[in-house]
Amino acid sequence: MRKALLKIIDFFYPPFSRWLPIHTFRYMVSGGTTAATGIVVYYICYNWILHQKDVHLSIPFFPNLITAPTAALAIESVITFLIGFILNKYLIFTKSDLKGRIQLFRYGSVVATNILLNYALLKVFLSFGFYPTISKIIITTILTVFSYFSQKHFSFKVKK
């Protein structure tokens, strides 16, 4: 499965070979797939599942009200966490000599940081009147660069 996916990705690599190493291109395709999935899942959750309505909870130790954009972000984050880790571990950063549980913990730390940044930036963009899905696209673009360097040099680090 890995070889088949890499063949498909590598098929599109030649036009980018002058500017990007193959590993970076593969990460961009993997990250782009995860990000695009996140945007689609966010849109579906926000518009079709939640119908743009806030979620009212009566669970102890939870807030009574979660806004629709925040609830959609929470659902989307769980799904993209799983997809992103699997793609990074088994497709992109296969040379990492760290144990899987350490990779998962570090990946989770980076994703948690991204979620906090995503949440904060989403609140900022919404306060300026941006539409939630457009905000999500802009925020995803910004956080992609941060994620690449974090995953490469922290989560899936290769000892020299």
C-alpha cells in the first residue's frame, strides 16, 4: 500500500523537482491531503451536522454551551489527528528511529499546539467578521509551515 501511494505521489513530483526535495514534496502532499480533509470535515460538521447551531451540554465539568465553530473544530481535529499521524508515520517519516509511542506523544503535542493556535486564531478571525470556513482555510495555511518543521525536527526526528 505504501509503495503504491508513493508511486502516485512521485508521479506528480517532476515539475516540482527543481524547487523541492522529494521528501518535502511528499510531506506537502500528505499534509495537503490531511488539511483538505480537515477543511471538508469542518464544513460538513459546521453546516450539515451542527446546522450552524451551538451545542448545549448538560455534562458535569463541561461548558454548558459550545459554539458551532468550536464544536466543528473539535470533531475535525480528532479525525485529522488520526489521518495525519498514520500518513506521517507510515508514508513520510519512515526513517525515524523513535519508538511509535514516542512519535505518537510528540505528534500529539504538536497537534495540541496547533489546535490551541487554531482555536485562538479562529476566535480572532471570527471577531473580525470572517466566515468560519474561510477562516479555517487561512489558518490551515499558516499552521502548515509550523507543522512541517515541528514534525520533521521533533515528532519524527532521525538521529544523526
